[in-house]
Amino acid sequence: MRRIATFLLALATLFLLASTPVRGVFADDTVRILAFGDSLTAGYGLSEADGFTSQLAQALTKMGRKVQVINGGVSGDTTTGGLARLDWSLADQPQVMLLELGGNDMLRGLPPETVHANLQQIIDKARAAKVTVLLIGMRAAPNLGADYQKEFDAVYPALAKADGLLFYPFMLEGAIGDPALMQGDGIHANAKGVAVIVQRILPSVVQALDQVQKPAG
């Protein structure tokens, strides 16, 4: 009876090991993309299917890319909030990060040097975790004054240059200012606007993927 019990215990252990996923080990070459940002990434005001991460995943899949796009967007988040939750997000072990933060800092008139410092720490932590970073820029609203606008707008290209990052200058490029592509608040893109944003940013995302994944075919 003891031999039978031992055998059954060993069999159960093997079954558990076989059925438990091992973090960071994948059966194929699927790349995990962490879209780490605020409401523009989270999909504020949109259905899940119409949001940025879903439309991006669909576009990449149509290109033959094996990806999993993780929605790491939190509406209302600042660079300080992003930095505070970064370790939790990196626990998903992404290989690529789309870093889109700073818009809420700007809307609150927070110091550009704080935005720069927080983004730098996020970038440093991501790169230490061997994550390829695509930095996505934001632009200050003109009503914040010329000096603030100049300082804030300079943050993103300066970080990209200093750290040698892939860089997409403006998240809302192609949609902002067009009522047909924006929600009523004039800040967030609607489903059609997100489609435009995805098509514009797609080449930059593909560049990031090419650093960690061989194209199909």
C-alpha cells in the first residue's frame, strides 16, 4: 500500500508541474507588449474592442506578428503613479514596453523636471529588466504658457536621445483637433481616432518588435 501511495503522490506531483505555467517561458515566439500609460492607453470612453491595445493587437496579428498586448493603462495616472506601480506591471515579464505617460502631469501643470525624472526612472527599471522601450511623447497645451510648453515638449525627445530609445513623438498624432476622430472632451480619441493612431504608430511598434522577434516568413 505504501508503494502505491508513493507512486500516486509522485504522479500527482508530475501532473501539477506539467499543468502549472512557468512565468517567462513560452511555447512559441509570442512577444508580450506592455502598453504602459494613462487613459489614452486604457481606452477611456471606449469598449474593450475599440481601445488602443485591442486595435493594436489586431493590427499586429493581421501582419503575422505573434503578440500579446497587455493593457497597462490607468485613467488619470501621472508619471509618479506609473513609477509607483511599475514593478507590479513588470511582473508580467513583457519584452516590449510602450511608455505613454505625462499627459495628466501636463494637465495639472506639474513641473516638467518631475516628469523627466519619473520617466527616466521608469525607463531605467524597464531596461534593467531587459525590456525594449518605445517612448511615446505628449505635447503641452498652449494655454499653459510658452515657457511651460517649451520645457514640457522638450522632455520626451531629450530622454529618447539620451537613452537611445525608439521614439514616437506624439500619441494623438493624426486624431487631435479633428472632431470626427475625437470624443466630446477633445482629449480622448474615439474608435475611429484610435484606428488612425494605431496605423500611425504601427511602424514604430514594429521596430520595437524587430529587436526581440524575427518577422514571420
